[in-house]
Amino acid sequence: MKRKHQVVLFAVLLLSLTILSPSFDFRGSQLNQEQEKEKDAFPGNSSRNEDAQSPLEIVVAMSDEEFQAFQKLAKEVAASQLVEINLRNEKPDTYKRVLDLEFSLGENGDVVLLDSEEVQYYAQKGYLYPLNGTTLSKSLGDTVVGLRGMTEWNGYQWGMPFDFDPYILAAQSSFLKRAGMESLPHNKDQWVKLTQQANAEGIPLITMNINDMYGTNAWLNHLEPRMAPDQVNQTPLDSQPGDLQQGIQLMNHIQPHIMVQSTYPMFSSTADETNIPMVVSLLSQLLSADQASTVHKDSLERISFESLETVSSRSLVITSGSVEAEEASRWIEGMTSAPLQLKWYQQVNRLPAKQQELDLESEKLTGRYEMTKRHSWFSTTQDAPASTTESLALITRFHKKVQQFLKGEITANQYVNSIRTSSLK
């Protein structure tokens, strides 16, 4: 009888605990431990609401005009893919600081538009989601090989190339002919001819944006030999090869004929719009100037240009903290489809990252401009145009010396010596 009362009492006590604590779960402690382990393994997840219906957070950095075009196309793709999106446009000059802070706090969005040359950096930090296991892996093979190489690391693909904008050296074709040349200069004698013609006409020879370190360095590497900081730095301090001396002489010869600007110079097919016959700029700037011209087509001159083997490229990436990787990959797939690539190029003049569409538009440019024969947008000596982290750091470090040379504050010899001396410290 006593044993029976004990059983009844235990049953009543257990029932009371259940009633008083309806949310009690004997597995709670174990589940909490498992959730904490998941947060440690994927720190980005802790900052996102895991509601399957939450919209994709897409972060970019663009000018207001460019963002308006991007926003329209992004919403168009989202509607077709049945994906809800939130777009955020950061200021370009603070973009990297914002990204670094948000990545470190795990508060980044689902999709980010990155400079392609920075994709490897963020992948190595563990901030990106590999695309090999997504639906994007099927269409990656359609992208330009040179661009795709910029987003590869450790055997995986970390970004989907979206667009690119090559740096170009352009000249009024009529000016080249007046100097007795049929194409753009590639050696010292040809540059001398052009400076002599500029002297005869009483005009500067060439203009460029002094604040664009990629453009100015691309032009320095177009000279013979390559004279940008990363190339000059490779020459031993205790030697003075003849070709380096030739490069110094050529730089000093051209420098008095350079006009620098703090923004991209205007340059188009209109003969009287500028009296500077040559320019270092981005292809998009040239195309935009031509489109904005109100001069009749019959009054336009031909322009000769070629790529400087350096490109401004952007790629769409999925962050490691995203809980919407499937939706993100569908949206990116739509944004990098052939129809959208052509629409984007037509609106902002940045070339398509898809090889077939690039070939199509390149053919049209050939008929419109005098492009170098066997023209390539990328270096023919490298598999990928991406600069290494070390070379980018070097270019940034010595860009002030480049600016001083372009403004005539130091000679080419001082520029070269300062780079080669400082690199050994």
C-alpha cells in the first residue's frame, strides 16, 4: 500500500511540473549546445533572420546614375525569378571600409558587388560562399576566361563576373596621320614623332586622370620597357640595364607634353571639342562622350584606340553568412544572363562578362573605331589580368611618386630611384 502511494505521488508531481512549465523540453540543453556550435562554425548566420521569406540583401557601390539603371534591372530579374530583394547603394569612396566592418561583425548582406581583384582577398578571409555547389556553376563556363581567373582561389570559384571596363590609350586618327603614323605608338621613335607634332601645333600631347592610379600605371606599363612601380621594382638596385635607361629617357621626353586632370578627361570623335589629341581613360568614358555628342555624324573623326591590358572589373558574390544562397544564385544567374548583360552594356557602357556577348559588342566597336589589329582586352602574357595583392599594395604605396612625375615635380630618374631604394627598406 505504501509503494502504491509513492507511485501515485510521483505521478502527481510530474503532472504538476508539466502544467506549470508547458515549454519545458528535456532536450533544451542539448539543442542549445548544438545551436551554439553552428554559430561558431558559421558566424555570419547569427546576424541574419532565418525566415525563409526574408528578402535578399544586395549591397553595391555605384554612382547615382549607374545605380538607377542597376536598380531597374535588378528588380526586373527579381520579379522573373520570384525573389524578393532589398538594394543598398554605398558611397564608392567608403565602400571597402563599410564592407570590412560588416564582414567582421557578420552583418553583411546576401549578395555583394565586389571589384573582381578583391574577390580572392575576401574568400581567403572566409567571408564568401563558393559558387561551385550552386546553379551558377553551370553558367560560369560562359564567362570571359580572363575575368573568371580573377575570382578563382584554392580550386573554387568565389564570384560571378558581372562586367568590366578596360583602360585604353586613344588618339584622334587624323593627328596620328599628321605625325606620319598609321597606328598608336609602341616605341620611343613613335612617341618622339608625336611629341614633335604636338610641339608644331602648340598643344599638349596627352591627358589623363592623375587620381586614377590604375589608369596612370596602365599607361606607364604601355611604355617600352614597362615603367609602372611593380615592374620597376623588379629591377635590382645595383644594376642599370640599358632598357631601363631607355624607359627613363622616354618618360622624361614625354612628361612636358602631359596635361593631367583630377577627373576623367572628355574625349570624343568631335574634332573641335578638345585640342588634346591623345587620352588615357576608360572605354566607358569614351563611349559615353560619343553618345552625348550633338554633332552630326558626318562631322565626326575616327578614333584609334587599344587596350592597356588593365581592366576595371566587378563580380557578384554570395556571402558566407547568407541563409538565402539558393535564391541568391538564382538572382545572380538572371543578372548575368545574356539579355541582361546586353541591356547593362547599352545603359552604362561597361562591357559584358559573357564571352559570346563580348565578342558581339567587340565586333561592333571594330566597325565604329580604328582598333588595334588582333585587339585583346587582356594581357597576352598572363592567364588572368588580376594583379597580386603585393603588386597592388606596391602600386598604391608609390602612386604619389607617379603623380609627382606626371606633374613634373620630379624627374623619371628620381621616380625610378625612389621606388627601387624604398622597396629594399
